[in-house]
Amino acid sequence: MDGRGRRVAVTGLGVVAPCGIGKDAFWSGLLGPGITTPEGEPPTRAVRIADWDPSPWYASPKEARRADRVEQFATAAAAEAFAHAGDVGVDPARFGTIFATGIGGLETLEEQIGLRLAKGDRRVSPFLVPMMMANASGAAISMRYGLQGPNETICTACAAGTHAIGYAARLIAWGRCDAVVTGGSEAAATATSLAGFTNMTATSSSGSSRPFDVGRDGFVMGEGAAVLILEEWEHAVSRGATILGEVLGAGSNADAHHITAPSPGGAGAVTCMRLALDDAGLDASDIRHVNAHGTSTPLNDAAEAEAVLKVFGEAAPPVTSIKGVTGHALGAAGALEAAATLLSFQHKLLPPTANTTSVDLGIDVVMGDARPWEPGPTISNNFGFGGHNGSVILAPA
């Protein structure tokens, strides 16, 4: 957070996603085909991690069974991030855990409600509460690694992952922590959840996620987790860490307009991006890439495109959305998109916006093939039900 406190380095990254488990597989997946529905099949409403097996990250099958899928994802991503970062060497009392989810352990909750209705109260698991609570993932990470600094969970719908990264960076910039593990996890593609999203016409009727495309008709639910290790810049340098990127600034505000629809003209998103630019000490012209929320819903994509044009002008930087591949992972979306941004720095490529072929919104959406670029400051946006807006600015090391 240049000029506003201590600098914040990203030194570890871990990812669990439908397109790949592990950061390298995740990156390869981002360059692959997008979400579609096979001919003759019902519309795809969710993309899930196939054949998920949590056992490599737990001491026993019993321990794994006592964690909801959302916590299992977080645990796996955190293991990769900590291994990637190496020995951070920070006092545990100054090592925080700021994590995100939109919903938490919904699969466990839905399963146990069905069990109670079918077999009575006595059959409800005594582990229901610790498995379903939204803060379970962050708590599990804190306990597993002995982190005794602030341990808080951000639960601001689809903006949560971005909010968590921004808040985690501020704790380091302000000197409250020397390192923070942050990110988000989500596993909310249950039958009841999908029915609710479908009945409110948020999901794609065609079963295809096509961010910013003229034919976009709703999102496809995703799931997964991404975890980042943040630490104070000078500490990272002194221990010889490989620095993946820097968190320059973040913005957060509220539309105060509607429980699900964005404010007209993307007004809240405009303000949020400008807050992030101010926090980073940057001008709009310094931004080289917009990692968009881009959910493939008609209203969101139009409002975000309008907001991008208002902030950056007609010469706005290239725009991408990874949701054509990952689906919309709700509270984990911002963390997955921050991971994609960091990997785009490493590979000097902007992944294409999968399934998108025609855009009439006035912005330069990366389509078709990955686009080579010289990495520079990138703003990553996420907007959530309830009017939550979040933007974070990442830059190459």
C-alpha cells in the first residue's frame, strides 16, 4: 500500500478449482474450454470439482468427514500456499487469518435438515454447528498452523474474497500484523441453493457462462478456494522469499440500492474502483488490466462495463473474466480471481474470457486466445448481493 503504510508482498498461493487442483493446474484450466452444456442435456447449473478426495490433506478419514466440503477446499488450498511461501518466520501472535465465504457449510446444513426431517432430532450430527458455521474455514487454518493473530471471516456475498484480501493487506500496511493468510472458499452448489438461484432467474437458462457476451443469460455456479500468504515487504525480502506480487490498495463501499441488482450505471462500482485507486496512490491511466467480476448476468455485466468506461475512459485497459471457466464461486470468486491475476503476472498472459465471442458494451474484452502482455497494475473487482462492492489492486513484484 504505497505511501500509506508498509508495503505488502504476496509470497504464497494455493488453489482448488473445478478447472484444476493446484495453482499450475488451475492456470492450465484457465486457458482451456469454458463451461457449456452437452447437446441434449439439461442446462448446466453448476460446475463442481469432480471426484473430490480430501484425504491427502487430513490425518484420517474421520478428521476429513468432520469438515464440510467448503473447509476441505480451504484446507487444501492453504497447504499449497504455505508450502509455496516457505518458512515465513513471523511471530504467531502477529500472523493473522482473514478469510472469506459467501455462505459457509451449506452442504452439511442441507444434508442434516433432510436427516432430521426423515429420522428425527436425535440423528442430527453433533458436528453440524462447527461444520456449517461460516467461520469454520478460517478457524481451521488458524488452528492448523498455530496462527494467533486476528482471525476473522468476511461474509459479504460475492465481494467477500476481495474484501478479505484488502482487509488482510491493511492489517500489514498499518503494522497490526507482519503476515496474514487470506483468500476465500465456497461449496454452495446444493440442490436447494441451485433451485433458489434458478427461481430468481440468476442462473443461465442455456447452461453456459458467457461474461459480457451479447448472449449472456445468467451465471453457472462454481466452487473452490484460493489462499494467499501476505507479508510485510521488507520481511519477505530479508528472508529471500519469492515475491509473486504486491497488494497496492483496495476499495470497499455499498450501493445502498437493491438487494440483488447493481446501482444504475454502475455508480457504486465507479466509486469503489476510484477508492481503490486512491488507496494505491495511482491514477486510472496506471492500470493495465481489469480483472472483472463478469458473472455473465445481463444487469451485472452491463453495469460493470459502464463503470469501467466511466473510470478509465474509452481507452480502458483490457478486461477479462475467468467465470466462463470457473463458474461463479460466490464468496471465493475474488480469491480465485486474485490467484488468476498473480499467475497472469508470472506467465505474461491474460487468459481469455471463455465462451465469449461478441461484446457490444464498449470495452476491450480478451476473447478467443490468451493475450500476451507486459504485466502491470491490475484492478480486480467483485460485487455482491446486498450492494457490496470490492476492488483490490495487485501489481507485479
